[in-house]
Amino acid sequence: MDKSFYTIFKTFFKVGTLLLGGGYVILPLLQAELVDKKGWIDSDGLCEYYALGQSVPGIIAANMSIFVGYKLRGQVGALAAVLGIVTPAFLAIILVATMLEEIVHLSFIQSIFWGVGIGVILLVYLATKEMWNKSIVDKFTCIVFFAAFILSTCFHVSPALIIVLSILAGILYKKYNFDENFVKKECEK
Amino acid sequence: MIYLNLFIQFFHIGLFSFGGGYATLPFLYHIAENQQWYTVKQLTDMIAISSITPGPVGVNVATFAGFMTSGILGSLVATTSVILPSYILVIIISKFLEQFETNKNVRAAIYALKPAGCGLLAAVAVDMFVNNVNLPGMILLAILFFISVKQKHDPLFYLAVSAIVGLFAGFLHLTV
């Protein structure tokens, strides 16, 4: 099977172009391209990378692409994959942002943005809800949620500091309160 | 030096945001409040546009924020630096995959940082609501919310509905 820099780039470029409206669709897209069409990895492997992609900081789609690219052809593959997934997004935004500078002052564009701004609040709420379903599993995670929320809204603590504090809290909590089933359950997911 | 500052800001977003494209928002929000690169209003527009353009939302919005800060070179710096931590970490993790997956501390860290990331995003949602929504906006949001509870739709659907409503609201002078 052809695994040249160009082929890997092209494959991920295609996925990057089709990726629209949030990351929910990346899994079926990669499944169609990498598993069904190219046969580069199998379904189970892809699901594992999906889970791993969420355990690493950064953009999940980029993380997954780098994992798969690296598996296919080491550093070269990783670079090809990440460039492929990022380039369509980059070009699209440059194009839109350049055009936008010309039209943003028009009143009907402002009206559309007013409406869309409301839509965005709903999208952020939906994203929060989805994260809530995945991450709040017990009392401790619930406390972390509210602690992060309050630190951010009331005290304007930097998000990075809140993340670092939560990591420390998690490690300490698990160290003194370790439950063997936790690892097992997490692995089965 | 603006490019160095951009690099630092976006590298730290790439390093500390967990849980997908929207997880970068609390960081971009923090930047809007602390640097004079773009306003919170502009960030909302950027998120909307990023949701309807091809590519991962996190990459779109980083490119956009970089562009707003200092043009095409700015977007190149922002996009590269938001991806760079992923790139380095994923390659290291790929080499030690087994240790990473079963490591107790890694599991504990992920267990705790996910709800923290969720709390940060909830804070953004509340802040956007409190600062940007007038009465007609609240009615629109309530309608959208009701639709989303009834049935799950694609993000594009909500943005399309709100864009059309916005257009009519503009004619009726309800948007200010």
C-alpha cells in the first residue's frame, strides 16, 4: 500500500475538508477513508486513537491525525497527516477573514452576526453538556467542575492554572483514595 | 514582539486545553479579556464562522484569532503554535503507548482535568449570556434551546436558524 508523504497528506487533506461544524464527525470520516478505503488501520485501532486523542491536550482531530500518521510512517507520516488536516481549515479561514474585513461594517452582516452570536451560546452550552456527560462521574469530579467554574467566573484565574491545579488535585485524590476498579473501568471504555 | 507573544499564548492553549475544539474557548476568552488583540464580540463571530468552515473548529478559531491579531503571518504563527504541543506529546506518547495508557497518575490527571475543562467552558457560556444577550436575544436563545431539547440537530442548523432570525431582527431594529 502506498504510504508516501503525498498520499498521507492528500488523505488527511480530504478529511480536513469534509470536517464541518465541530469535531463530532471526525470518527466516521476517518473510518471511511483510513479503514474502509485505504485499509491502513483497523476499526479497533481507530477507536483506540480516538480515545487517546482525547487524553492528550490540544485539538482532538489533530491529535488523532498525528497518532495515525506516526503509526503509518513515523515522523514523516505524522507531519504529512497534521499538515493535511490543518491546511483546509487554515486556507478557509484566511479566505473568509480577508473577505470579512470588506463586509463586516454592513448593517445586515451585523444583524446576521447578532443572531449567530446567540446561536454560538447554544453551541457552547451543548458542548459543555456533552463534556459534562463524559466527565462528571462522581462527587469528586462534580466538585472539580464547580471549583473550576467559580475560579474562572468570580476570580478570573487563568485557565491554564486551573487545569494544572485540577491535575494536581486528581493525582493527590487518587493517591490517597485509590480504587482499583477505576483503572479497570476506564480501560474497558 | 507580537509574534513571540502570539507563539507563547497559543502554545499554552495547545498545551492546556483538553477535550476538543470548544475546549480552547476559555483560553481565547481569557486572551480577549487580557490582551487587546480582539474583543469578546469578535471572538463570538470567530466561533460562529469557525463552526461553518471546513476543518477542526480549534484550528479554525486559532487561525482566525492569529489573523485578527497580526494578519496572515499572525495566523501562521498561531496555528503552528497551537498544534506544536500536540505534535511533540503525541510522538512521545506513541513511543511509550503502553506505559501511558496504564499509568496511574496519567489516569488520575485525566479524570480530574476533564471536569475542570468542562467548568471552564460553562463559565464561558455564562459570561457570553450575561454580557451579550438582550431581550430579543433571550427569546431566540430560549427557542433554540427548546428545539435542541426536542431533537438533536447539527451545529450548522442552529447557526442557520439564528442567522435568519438575526437578519429579520435587524430589519425590526431588535438587535441593539
